[in-house]
Amino acid sequence: MRHVEIKMLVPSQEARTVFASIIRWDKYPDLAPHVHATTVHATLPSGERSSSWELHFRSGLLRWTERDEFSVEDLTARFEQTDGDFDSFVGVWALRQEGEDVAVDFEADFDFGIPSLEGILDPIAERVIKESAAWAVTGMFPGTKLLGDANLSDIRPETAAV
């Protein structure tokens, strides 16, 4: 199982505002070049929430449908693949107010279920997932700072190759 993690800081925003924007999966194709398409089947205020995703991956598309669980009180958005190209794919967006800023943590674990190809597929999928999350948040909130080893400065969305 491969673990993906990215931490970001959105300056001068309210956590609930940032959360409401981040869970707008329908906006991601316009924000992140790896995201080919999203379909939101059901979202807040519905009790059952789900979405389908297509990401540009190698020379094709990586597809899955996920169950989404949003907690406005805890500022978390959890997801788990219910059908798709991964053997398993789960993760969480977690936000918290830090003074005038908002800390955004994205984590996901995935497994293609093909041990002989994990050395080839996993690093590419990790990069695509991490960059998609970062581009989405920085696209919504341009002053966002990527923390830790996250760095998109060498890759412009319009020239990114998968």
C-alpha cells in the first residue's frame, strides 16, 4: 500500500470557507490538469454522497467511484473507492484553523493490487494524486503555501506531462 501526503497552509481564510470550496469536486477539472473529469452523484446536504473521477495517468485514464463522507463540524472529508482501477483507495482531507490561516492536510492510501508493477505504477500515481490535490487548493486559494517537501514550482499545470 502506498501512502500519499501533502500539507498546505491557506493564508487569511476561514476554515469553513476553505472546506466548502475543497469539497466542490466538480471544480477540480478546471483547477488541476491531471483531473480529466469528475461527476458528483450526490453531495451535501444528502446523507449519501459519492463521486466518480478520471485522472490522466500514463497514456490513459485512471478511473474510480468513491463514497464521500463530509463532516462540517470536524472539517474532514473522507473518501473510499467503491469501484474502479485501484484495488483499494482511501483518504481524508482534514482542515483546521490556525490563527488567521487554515491548515489543510491531504492523505491517501492506495494499492493497485499488482505487486509486479508497483515499482512502476505507484510513484506515478503518487505524483498525480499529490499534484492534483495541490493544484486544486492553490487554484482556489492562490496564496496557498505547500509545506514540507511538496513543490510544484518546477511544474506548470499547462506543461505537465503524466
